[in-house]
Amino acid sequence: MNGTLVDGTTAVMRQVRPADDGTRISEFVCGLSPTSRYFRFFASVAPPSSGLLRALCGGTGADVLVVTDATGAVIAHGMAADTRTSGGELASNIGLVVTDRWQGQGLGGLLLTALVGRAAERGVRSLVLDVLPYNDRMLGIINRRWPDAPRERTSDAIIIRPVITPSQATGNWPVPAIVCLPATRSGISPSGDARASGQSAA
């Protein structure tokens, strides 16, 4: 089933298919601008190495979601890799990136909401987000959700460790899901909140 983005493009959010999506994800990474690639991977990764591509396709056990358009091309990618904290609790390291054309349309917030809800279902209680200090768009998404989350500044990044709130733990939906954005070029409401939404396409 399809959903309609702001310019009439159809899209759906779904779980990655490791056997089928390798070429699509490689093309997606190579199609990102150098800035977008660096914001996501902290390095130039075009084309992605075999190890990175395997991870992006879920081969290391991470929960990976993609948004694809009507042609099947990947336009957004998000993943959550679970680890154990020193106290033995599950935490999930989340990374996501949206193709340059669709940045600012709410897809990043949509993926984050879905990944967080799915992580909570796995018993994850906290998150780890590594963000470059000048990645204002991603920091804005995080700040709106977790303004008081603990932060650690390293030599090249800000590590943010939010706790999943009860409302966020129930804020997901099944995938595949229709991706629906409002009929506005910015995709952002006056309050600054992303207005993308999703509904089950099952």
C-alpha cells in the first residue's frame, strides 16, 4: 500500500529486507550529499564498505527501517542497535538519515518515533544518540523530545542518552506503514514539530 508525500510521491515505511535491499541502500548512501553522509556516518562512506552495508541491511542484528518511494528507491533509513549498559539494562543506539531532497519534511522524526516505540517493545529503556555538534536539524529533533536528556561532549560529537518516556513507548505503529505528510513544502508545524504521520499498511 502507498502513502503520498508533499509532491505526490508515494512512499511506505517498512522493515529492511537484507536479501533484497543491499543495492538500494548502497545507492541511497551514495546519493546523499557529502554533508548528509558526514552527519550520519562521521566519515566519507561512498560507496559503503561491505561491513557497513551489511550493518545497514540489518546483518548485525539491528532493527532497521527504511522509507521507500513509488519506484522502490530508499529515501530514508533508520536503525537501532541494542546493547547492555553497565547496569545490565538494554539501551539502543539509534542512527538515521534522510535523502537530501526530503529533509525537513518530518521523515526523520517519523523514523525516530517508530524506532523508539519498537525498541521499547523489546524492553529497551534508554537510548544513545551520537550527533555532531553542528547537525542542527538532528539536534532539533532530539531537543523537542528530550530537552533535559543527559549529554556528554567528546572531541567530535555530542552523546545524548535519553530515557524512553511512557508516551514514547506506545507511540509506534506496525510496519509496513503508509507515510503521509501534510500538503506543505516545509512539513513543519508553526510550533516546530514535524507533522509527518504514519498508519499501518498491513
